[in-house]
Amino acid sequence: MAASMSLYPYNPLLYFSTPSCFRSQLRNLERGHLGSARLKRLVKLAAHSNPKILKTNRKSKYGDALSLYDSDEDDEEMDEDDDEDDDDWLSDEEFAEPAKFDVSNKRLKSKAVKRKDREREWEWGLRSFDNEQSIRLPRSERVASLQRNESGNVVNGDTVSRNVKNKKYPRLSEEIPLDLKWLPLLDYLSTFGMKESHFIQIYERHMQALQINVGSAQERLEYLMSVGVKHRDVRRILLRQPQILEYTVENNLKSRVAFLRALGIPNSRMGQIIAAAPSLFSYSVENSLKPTVRYLVEEVGIKEKDLGKVIQLSPQILVQRIDISWNMRYMFLTKELGAPRDSIVKMVTKHPQLLHYSIDDGLLPRINFLRSIGMKNSDILKVLTSLTQVLSLSLEENLKPKYLYLVNELNNEVQSLTKYPMYLSLSLDQRIRPRHRFLVSLKKAPKGPFPLGSLVPTDECFCQQWAGTSLDKYLAFRQRLLLQKFAEKYERKM
């Protein structure tokens, strides 16, 4: 118990920062520019489980406090469709004179900028952030923007900036107070398939992520892709864990990747692990990840040589309250089936997703189904120890149809499942029915119970050992059967 209590040293501190854009939004709210619904979105702040890596005294070159994870300084920067990595990434040089804007996006007074320069800037427009061409406004719009002063307070620079933002991200400009300096980052993230709706989600979940310097964000995402994260998975990772844009490569990302490698995760699977559980980067290696692994070995009983396999099967096991999950399911299986500890450890090792399943909605209904078809607790325990993923199969679409086919078509008793539990994991349409019907068509199906052993080997071995025919002939038969089955389902729907 002492080990489990020391596993999760939660720190209740919640860091609350008010960057200048946030303060500007609150001022707008006081003036009645933002509704109550927008206020609720603005006050959603993300807590971090590892406050030790935070830097709370950092300031930007504008003198304002940066996000707790931001690292824009040069010294720190030194420290299923496949997308190709040929994106034309953007640089800070594509800002249109960023020093002339403060963080509230208001034009700063500068004696160095002469009237002629300003007129030339409004005449030719601002450079686009996704290419090096100018955004040429229609002449009527340029003249109107120079002459009108919206609400009597907006200067010409703000009007042009608003036009640029509205043209590039119209919905985003309506939903949130979009800062002009965010555009390079948004353009870069768009290369990963992110749309305006995704940026709104990120803003509502963790606003500070949109304030990151585009160079820093590029460095971090390029590192993730260098260790195996696929281009198409970046969007899903950022939507689930936008704070990754703030985590430095040297102080955060590399240490977590090194931790996974030390557990035996091969490089070929590293990207899949990160995509499945990106929140692991927010956990301290020493105070959270290592204690979790230690608990799996010392308290649960998983062998160290199996750790890599267990984590590959269920990366989420590193970021959940493993002590609570394990104790609840251990007590349930012990009481419900009389399962010994060794059997439960085997179940977790083969199928660690067991620790995620609901007891009332997942484990118990499937155990009760196996009981309802005549299996005793000892038989159920044998099946679950050998094939724990039975607990993940759908009752209506998987387990029940296979049972009915077993007894009605294959003439087998339910007890045969204790010898061939793999039957429950095989596809009824792709494996069980085609092989049975194929042997029947060849008049090679034995009388009486159909041999479940013929369903286990590969297609090639099945044709050689059981059908005595070519693989092509069997595949053609299976294809016709699948088309016939599809036609029958289609007719029933019609």
C-alpha cells in the first residue's frame, strides 16, 4: 500500500498566468465586446502534472510574461493517407514589421516610420504569410481603409491587419480575438491538415499554445517526426495535447523518448506510442513514469522482459491510475471467477487493455454471456487466460453470432471452446464461414462436429492440409461468398 501511495505525488499548484492578449480580452469583456459564453471559454486553463519543468519568470521581447512552457529564446532553440514532408515551412522574417505591433495588436507610435513609408505600406498591402507575394487589396478597399476610421478609434494599420486576418481565417477571426502574430504558426500547423475548427479547439483547451514562436513549434514537431511520428498523426496529437508545442526538445521530449527506449520500445513503434498517449510528455519521468513502471513490476507482477510488449499493447497504462485499476479488477476477477493471481497477471500481460475496461459494462456482461451458453467458471477462466481479448468483443455483433454458428452450422458443443478459444477471435465472414463452406463444397467436411483446428492455420496451410487444392481457388471461392453475403445484406436493407 505504501508503494501505491507514493506512486502519484500530485502537486495541487495550479499556475495561472495572464498574458497580454488575455488581459486585452478581459478589457474587451468589460466594455461589452465579449459575451458570457466567450468568457467561459477564456477561463479554461490547462493544469500541468509536472510543475518542475515550468519557467514562470520568462518574458518576451515585448516585456510581457510568456506562457509557462514557452521557449522562444535563441539559446534554447539551439539546445491513413500518408502526407509527404515537403511543406514550405515559414520563418519569422515573414512578419510584416512585427516590432511595430504590441501584443494587443495595436499600432505603436514610431518616429522612425515616415509618412511616405506608411503610405507605401498601405498602398501595396502586407506580405502573405503562406507565400512571398503581396496581398493586394482592391483599390476601392485600399482607399476606403485609408479614409474611414471605424468607430472613431481604429487606425489604418489595425484595419489592414484585420482585413488580412479575416481573409486568411474568417471563422477564426469571428470566434476568438485572433492576434496577427499568431498567423505564421497557424499557417505552419495548417500543413498538417489543421483547420479553423481545430484551432478553435486548441484555443479553448490551451490558449497559450497559439502564442508559440513558429520556429520553436517547427523544431519540436520535426523532432517528433524524426523519432517515428507520422505526418498524418500530428493533427490528432495536437488536438489531444496542444501543450506539446511548448515542451522543449532538450528538457522534455528527448527524456521521455529515452525513457520509452529503456523499457524496450523499438524505434519502429515509437511514433505509434506517442500518437496513442501524447499526454505522457506532461508526466515527470522520475516522479510519475518510473513509479508507474515500478508498480507494474513489483505490485502487479509483470516481468521486466514483458514491459515493452505490455506498453506497446496499451501505452495508456503509463498515464492512468494503475493502482486503482489493478486493485479493482484483481478483486473482481478473484471474487467472480475464483481466478488465482497468476492467471490475472497472465491476462494483463497478454491484454493490458483489461485495466481500462469497465467492470459493469465490459467485464461482467461478457462473463455472464459465457455462463449463459453453458460454460462453468473454470471453463471461462481457461478461455480468458488463453484469450483475454474476448472481453473486448461485441456481444451482439461478435460473440453471439459466432456461438450460434458454432452450434447450428458446425455441430460443435460449447465445451470445444476451452480447447480452441481462438475460435472466438476469428472473423466469422472472413475465416470461419468461408473455410467451412469451402470444405463442404469439396465434400471434404467430416460428418459430425466440424474440426475447429482447420480454422486456425494460415490460408496457404489450410489449402494444403485440409482442402488439398490451390490457394487461388479458395480465395476466389471466398470472394464470391463475401459478395453474396453483401448482396443479401443490401437486399434486407432495401
